[in-house]
Amino acid sequence: MKKATLQLDTLTCPSCVMKIENAVKSLDGVDKDSVNVLFNASKVKVDFDDTQVSAGDIEKSITTLGYDVKKVQVR
């Protein structure tokens, strides 16, 4: 299991948090319980199985919604 932190441009509303959270949780290989969108910090933290999904897939699920990802950190 890998951990990713994605730094986003500023989140402007709580509904943005829900949209992003639902999109990331819908991906196969994502630990649904680990998805944490931090509104004030404009970050998404998630654990994922890199044999099923990549950090790039997670990033794409967010950018498809119209949000800009500034930085992705995987450990």
C-alpha cells in the first residue's frame, strides 16, 4: 500500500471536497477509508494499491473535475 498527498489549487467550497472525495473513492485500488480531503490546506491524502491504480490515475480523477493539482508526493 502506498500513500499519496496531492497539493491542489485553493479549494473554494465544501462541495468541492465532496466531489473530489467521491471521485477518488470510486477508483479501484483506493483504500476508501483513507481518503481525506483537507479543505483549509487544499490537500488530498489517500492510501492506494499501486498494482491496481497509480498516483497519476488519482490525479487524473481530480483534474477531470476541473481542479488543478500542483504537486503529487508518493511514499
